[in-house]
Amino acid sequence: MADLAYGRVADAAPRTEASKQTRRFSVPKPLLGWLLPALIALAWEGACRGGLVPPNLLPAPSAIALTLYRLAANGDLWLHLGATCYRLVFGFVLGTALGTLFGAATARRRWHAACSTR
């Protein structure tokens, strides 16, 4: 029988036990966001261990984790993090200053008649 007020049609027969068992496998929503990064990390690890990628160009995730653990255990991790943050901030400030100067110089430049679109 049709329920016209809501645009729904009632099921003719209730779901049986057999129809409930044909559901597809689904990943819980909280785990869905971790699925692609985990697959990428597994493929990365496999490529490194299989010798497809030289370890000096792209070390395996397990080697990176082991190095981070050793640096944290030594106490050297903070020294390296400080040096990295210094380079990051210095590069950002330098890039911002040069970009602003070149942008201002470009804006003040008068375009010749040969460069115009008229």
C-alpha cells in the first residue's frame, strides 16, 4: 500500500533472515579516514623492503619510526626539531619579504604599449 503523504511505499514482505545475511562488508566510519593512509604506508614499506626504492632516497616507515625513537631516547630529538623550526621560520620570513618586494615592484612598473592588449 502506498503512503502518498510521505512518498513512501510500504514493503510487501518483511526482511527475512536470508536477506539480512547478504549485506556487504562495511568499514566503521571512525576507521574509514585511516584506511587510505594505512594502505599507503603498507605499500611504502613493501616497496622499500622489496628493494624497489633505495633507502637513501626514501627510507621505510619502520626505519623512520626507529630513528625517531632513538633520537627521543638520546634527547637529541629536541635539538633537531629546533634546527628544523629555525630553518622553516627563516625560509618563510625570507620568502614573504622577497615576495612582497617583487610584488610591489611589479605593481609599480608601467607597461609599454607593446605589452598592452589593445
